[in-house]
Amino acid sequence: NGPVINQNNAGKEKWEPTEGEIMQWNQRVMDIVALVESEAKKTENAVQSRDEETNIDANKSNSVDKTCHQSIDDDGTKGRDRSGNVCLSYRESLHPFLVAAADGDLDAIRKCIGVHDENEANTIHADEKLESQLLDPKMHEHVKSLLSRRDRNDSIAEHWAAGGGHLDCVSYLLQLRDMIDKESIDISDTTPNTEPPGRTHTNKRVRRRRDGKTSLHYAARNGHNNIIDLLLSRHDAPPVDIPSGDGSTPLHMACYGGHPSTVKHLV
């Protein structure tokens, strides 16, 4: 059977897939899902096998701090860099605002902002006091600086919260950004455009890491479908197939993370 051609009243031809083509596409999707599930199982078995074979001695006196490539001292203190400063791990180097987002601690996020009150609801909708406080230039700049705070990999709080699956925190941060960004002010997004030619996305409100990945990538990577729905429902939502610097899309990240339900969700 060939494709069905309908005639619109405007005289234009409208292509519709045949039943056979629909079945073929559905089968292709199921094959992709089956492959993802198979690869996820292989990865799980490989990790389990590696863990069983690996014997880690946590008390070795010659343990190395990978951040600065210096040996840890016998008394447990960390090594120092060439400037003599104590080396910090990636997690230890995070700003408290980023730590709060990574942990999904909405109270801590609000404390960093300076609006925490035990008697207030933990939603920005109910926080009329904050809206009035943002009229103060100093408070406006303080909140704006927190939203633009980046770690060593140029991740912001939104990336950490999305990757951790913290829906309430992601929602709070996005709404807070909307309040700050009412005048379409770009929040210090100086990350270069690393998208492949022909795949340029011009939405400057999409915050990227150094490698070009977005919150959507990390939500997909960790199988957080509710975060994906939130990000894609916004007026400034990125394309569902937005590529990172190396061309990876959220669908690629979901496959890599071994999340069949997220693969179906994105397809």
C-alpha cells in the first residue's frame, strides 16, 4: 500500500503515513528501548563485577588527592597546590548555594537568598516579600549573582537541581530567574556557543555548562521525567533534541544512563 494523499480545501497535498509505516516506526522505537535495556543490564553487571574484584584500602597513607595530585599527609590533612593553598575536592569547592541545589535543600536555598522564614510557605508564589525586596538594587544583584554562580565545570544551581531530580528546587530556581529576568537581562551566560554547525540554538535563556550540556541533558541522564516535563513546558524551553558541545542530545544521555522510560518519554 502506498501513502495516503488527502486533498485540503486549499488544494495542497497532505501526506499521512500508512498503517504499515506506523507499525514499522513503532517497532523501531521498541528496538531502541530493548537495546537500551540490554546495555543497561550489561553496565550493571560490569559495575557489580568490578566492585567485587576491587579491594579499596581507605586507610592508605599514600592516598592521593586527585584534585591537586598531592599526597595526603599522615595526619589526614590534604595536600597543597603550587601556591600553597589547601586543595579541595570538587564537592568541597562548591558554593553553598550550589550545594543546597545539589542536595535539594529548598530551605538552604532560601537562606542563601536571605528570605528564609519558618512561617513562610516554601514556594516563590507565596513569597511576596521577596518580590518587593528585589526592587532594591542590592538585593537584585545578590540574587542575580547566586543564579549565575558557577562551579569548576560552569554548572549553575539549576543544573545541579535538575540532575538530582529535585523538582521543587528546579521550579523555585526557574521562577526566581523569571522574576530577576523580567527585563530579558541575560544572567552572565558567557559560555561560548559550542553547538555543531547547522544545530545552533539562539535561546540565550538556556544555561549551558562548559561542555554545552543543559539542565535537560542532566535530567535525561538521570531519568527524571518530571524535571524534563517541567523544563519543556516553559515558554523558553529548549528543543527536546538540543545538542551539547559534542553533539549529544538529551535522548543520547538517557540511553547512556540506561533509562528506558526516559527514552520512551523523549521519543
